[in-house]
Amino acid sequence: DVEFQFLFQVAMTSQSSQRVPDSKREEFRKYLEKAGVLDALTKVLVGLYEEPEKPSNPLEFVQRHIHGGAPETADTEALKQEAKELKEKNVELQEEIERLTAKIVELQGGGETEQS
């Protein structure tokens, strides 16, 4: 929490040329804390701090992790492969439906001819 307070202080002073009154700053901090923003940001920043190999783009790291994180590349590739296979299977099943529907029509037509 001390780490975030430091970062918050830096952000509040660097983002405006005028000092934000302490009461406004405290009110805003409470608002962020109540909404869970402070905890979320702290977790992301601690995660960045603890990264053994610092990312070349820390802003991208924060953005990716603040949204719950993107799936791992292997997971993404597996999902893409599964989607491709399911689309192919769907095409096969649609063709099978068409084939069976045609066969039913043929059999019904053949049955009517025999009965007539």
C-alpha cells in the first residue's frame, strides 16, 4: 500500500501543473479504494515489479493485465485450431444433412410411385 501511495502521489503531481488540494486528493483516493481500483492497480504494478525479465513495453503489460490478462499464446493457438476443426466438422455435417434430406425425398417419392 505504501508503494501505491508513492505512485499515486507521483501521478497526482506530474499530471497537473497545479497542486491538487490534499482534501481533493484524499477524496479521490477513497473513491478509487472503494471501487477496488487501488487493489487492481497495485496487483498489476507488483506483478510488473516481480517480472524477472522486464517487458520492453511496460504500458502494454499493465493494459494487458488490468483487463484480466490475455490468454497465453499456446492457449490462443489451441483455440484457433479447435475453431478451425469445428468449422470443418460443421461443413461436413451440413453436407450430410443435405445428402440425407435428398435421400428421404427420393425414398418418399419412390414410395408414392410404388403405391400408385
